[in-house]
Amino acid sequence: MKAVIDEVVAKPYFQQKHCTRWKQNVVQKDESFQRKSILRQGKANFITGESDLTPDQTALLYCRHYLQMHLMSSRYLFDVYADSQFGREFPLNPDQITMIDFGCGPMTSGLALAWHYQERHNTKLAMNYFGIDHAPAMLKLAKNFSQNNQLFSQNSNFHFLTECDNSKVLIKYIKSVENQHQKYPVFLNFSYLFASDSLDQCQLVNIINNTLEYFNKRSFIILFQNPPLPYLNQKWFDFKKQLAYKFDAIQGEIKLPYYEYQFLEQNRSEIMKPRINLYYEIISI
Ligand SMILES: C[S@@+](CC[C@H](N)C(=O)[O-])C[C@H]1O[C@@H](n2cnc3c(N)ncnc32)[C@H](O)[C@@H]1O
């Protein structure tokens, strides 16, 4: 994972050092300012960019502060899934994983799934991955990650889109990569999306309900994660109330310790970071 981060994030990050607005807005500010005032704790506008930074620069700064943290919590979620009753019923199958990642950012959860898979099964993952994010700058990073052949097998299939306002897009994608009788679930992933001010959870739940209705014989697994703060998760609770299908759920809250690779430092060591405050739900439909 370090080599992948070096290639996709560290390299373009270092190239910014010649840019005056990067120097003024990032280099000359402390880390806390970068997280709170520029990235607004992850809620930055990655379409327009923040604090005079371009969208690409804002997305890179996001990766600097949040990519490894979210990679770790997503990785944790896949571990929980694999060891749960859901994972025993539907083990992650290397050739039949379809994941639709809403608000995918730089493809954090796709990377985490590949990482989980490689460590547990000692082989590269082949997956059908559909990343949706309204910010082209994020999708650019996601595409760069998807091209890394250290993580994904050549049989993987990647599809990216800035907009998904109806279920037809999802249905068409799932049909194009799978056959109708597939018995493995489709994963719908929502990682740190539901605090977004621009998210219309009513529209989203309609899209999901219509997709579930179309594939009414198929299983779906929904993965949700966010900090355990009620005001950030209100849209998620609304979304769940409007799901038209019965489901089983696993939920948990944990303070997750993790190490972070210091790709900006000369010695490029790993340091222990404060614990990630995580609330998660895994829903099986
Ligand atoms: C906090 S980041 C999370 C990124 C990634 N899922 C992760 O775990 O690192 C939220 C992402 O959702 C995207 N986003 C926010 N609101 C959105 C919306 N209404 N539609 C599509 N994408 C959205 C943002 O552009 C951003 O990339």
C-alpha cells in the first residue's frame, strides 16, 4: 500500500511545492488549520476547491489527511464483515465481487477491500467496482489508483461516474458485469458520505429501493461508516427508515488505533495516530 500511496499521492503532492497558493494556503499553515479550515473535516467542496486551492490540490490535501485513516476504518469493516454471520454465508469471492461505492472519493473503500483480500488470501482481488462521486478531482485520483496492478488483478472492471440520479444507471451496470443468477451479494458502500450537506438521502433511498426491486432475488450488503456523532448521521437514519426492504444489521462503535505512513517526512516512517472514532453498520438485505 505504501508504494501505491507514493505513486498516486506523494508524487503529485511534492510537485505542488512550486505553486505559490499551495505555499501560502497549505505549507505555511499548521495541520489543524488544514484539516479544520481548508478540508472542513472532510466536508470540503472538492468540485470548486477550497481556500484558493484548485480542486485537484484540495483532493490531494484530503488524501494527505484522511486517506489512510479511512483506509484503516474501511479495512476494519471488511474484516468485521468477513468474520460475521453475513461473511460466513457470503464469503468474499475473488471473481464475483461487485461493489458500488457512493461518494467514493479517491476509491478509499475499493483499496481497503483489495488490501483486506490480499492479506487474507494472498492473492490479488478481481472486482467489479463502480465509483460515484460528484467531484471530478476525486475521480481522477480514484482512476489512478484503479490502474495500479499491485492491488487489483487484470480481470477487474472499473467504472466511474460523477452523477447517478436514477436506478437505471445502477441496474445497467450490475447487469453488464454479472449474470442474473449470481448468488453473491452486491455491496453498496457509504463511507463518510452521509455528513455531506449536498446529499439528498430521499433521492438516494429511492434509487436503492428501485434497484433492490429490480433484482428482487439477489442479496445486497450495505456498508455504512461515519464518526459516531448523531448530528453527522441524521441523514443515514432517515435513509434507513425509508428502505423498503427488511434487513438484518450488525452495528458497532469503536476507537480504532492505527499507524500512518509519513510519506512527507524524510525518514518515511510509520507513526501511531490518535484512534479513529468509528460508528459502522453492515446491513444484509
Ligand atoms: C469525506 S469524503 C469520503 C470519501 C471516501 N468515501 C472515503 O471514505 O475516503 C466524501 C466524498 O463524497 C463526495 N460527495 C459529497 N456529497 C456528494 C453527493 N451529493 N454526491 C456525490 N458525491 C458526493 C465528495 O466529493 C467526497 O469525495
